[in-house]
Amino acid sequence: MSSLKPTLIDFSLRSYSETLRSYRDHGYAVTSFDGFFENEQPKHLILRHDIDNSIEQALRVARVDAEAGCTSSFFLRVHARGYNLLSLQSLDIIREMEELGHEVGLHLEGGICEVVGSDNHDWAERQRAVFEAAVGRPLTGFSLHEPARMGGIEFADEIRERWSENVRYHAYEDRFMMPSMKYLSDSSGRWREGHFGEWVDRVPQLQVLTHPFWWFEKVPAENY
């Protein structure tokens, strides 16, 4: 059993792993969005990862999650400079993530139209098509990349309604955010309300967003 709180409160993968185990030791289910839908628990942490730059860093976190007995949701970009969703390497990583029990969804982004034309709705459809070609199945969930640049939550709600035949949710829906559920994020490498390890047993349900780019084994410089 872990202590009441993790012994480390930083961005090391050791701290991250200790925190996941601490939540589990205190009776939380720690799962992907899919896991939440399938078996919601009174004490439940939805674990979300937005993959901005490196799918290899995402795989490292996926393995830590699985070793801690957790599942999580990974949202992957189509337009990332650091990885190609249709490359053999990415496809192999996606396969391993899903074999570990994790969920893989789309990290939907805007702004492309400002350079190459059309509009965000059209580019959303194109991103969905590329994602579905890569994973070989319909998209079921998405998160927005830099929401303010893509029309915010209203745009996400609109796209989710348009795609409702297969898409079950987007990550910024009211039911996953405050006040319905505590929301914590490491955006820009900073926890605005404290490291998620400090929230064990403080709230019954929460969504935690991490970006694997910030998490390291020895020193932050290993990631860039």
C-alpha cells in the first residue's frame, strides 16, 4: 500500500506512477473515458492524455499506466510535426496502446484553414477520416487541441452532435468538467491547483489531463 500521498510531487514518472497507485489504494477506479462509461464508480478518476508532440513519449506513459493497473484515453493529432499517424511506427504504437487496454481518440485541432483554405468544419471531417483510416474503426471520442483557437466548447458540442452516430463524447463536455467533476490539467507544465497527487481523497470524481511531454525519467531535458 502507498502512503496517503505520493512521496514525490513533481513531473518525474516515478511521481506519476506513485500517484496512480495512491488513487487506486484509496479506492478509486482509474480508467479511460470508455472505462467510465462501462462501469462508473463513486470514486473515479478519468485519466486523459493529449499527445501534442511525441507518440513515443505517449507510449512510455501508456506502459506506466498499465503497470499501475490503470487504463487511460490517448488523444492523437493528425497535423503533428513530431509524428505521422499513418506511419508504421505510429500504427505499431497505437496497436500496443490498445492491447494494454487503453482508449485511442482524436486530438482535434483548428487553424489549418487559415493557411490552406476551407473552414474548421471541413478540416474536422478530414481529420476524422485520417484518424479512422489509421485505427481501422469509427471514431468514438475526441478532445480539442487549444480549444480557444477552434471555437471553444460550443464548436466541440456542435461537432459532437454532428458525429453522434458513433462519437459518444468529447472531453470538455459539462459532465466531465467542474462543477460536475473536478478537472485538473498539467498544461504548460504547471498544475494550477496543485499536482494531482495532492487531490487524493479530496474529491470523489475527477478528470485529470496530462501531456506526456512534461513527464521524465531522470531530467526534463531528455524530452527535448
